[in-house]
Amino acid sequence: MNSRGRKKQKDRQTTVKMLALVSQFGISMLVPTFLCFFLGMYLDRFFGTSFLIVIFFFIGALAGFRNVYILAKRSMETPKDHENEK
């Protein structure tokens, strides 16, 4: 394989890794938001209230932002950062 082929291969691998990371960001944000939203909706029906859905939605959104922050922080670390932790 020539150097051009290796570069193309490496570019594809980088592209796939970035797409996976973006997908992981979306999943990390949406799952807690929707889970808390539906939990708030269920509790509102159970207790006969109408404000828990909003509270739980914001709790889920905050948890999602926290997940994305941690994921972004980990993705920016280099292997040398892991060696320093030990």
C-alpha cells in the first residue's frame, strides 16, 4: 500500500471516530433528558400535578449536559494524561 492509500485509510478512520463521537454526544444528551421527561410525566399523572414534568425535564437536561461535558473532556485527553494519573 502506498503512502496515499495509507493517508486515505487514516482519514477514513478519523472520520468514523468523529462520527461515533458526535453520535455518542447526542445519545448522552437525549437519553437522560427523555427519561426524566417521561418520569416527570408519569409522576404528574400519578399525583395529579402539572409542574413535575418541567422540573424533571430540566434535571434531565442538566444531567445530559454533564454527560456531554465529561465525554468531551475525556475525548480531549491524550494518552500522556492517563499516565500522569497513575
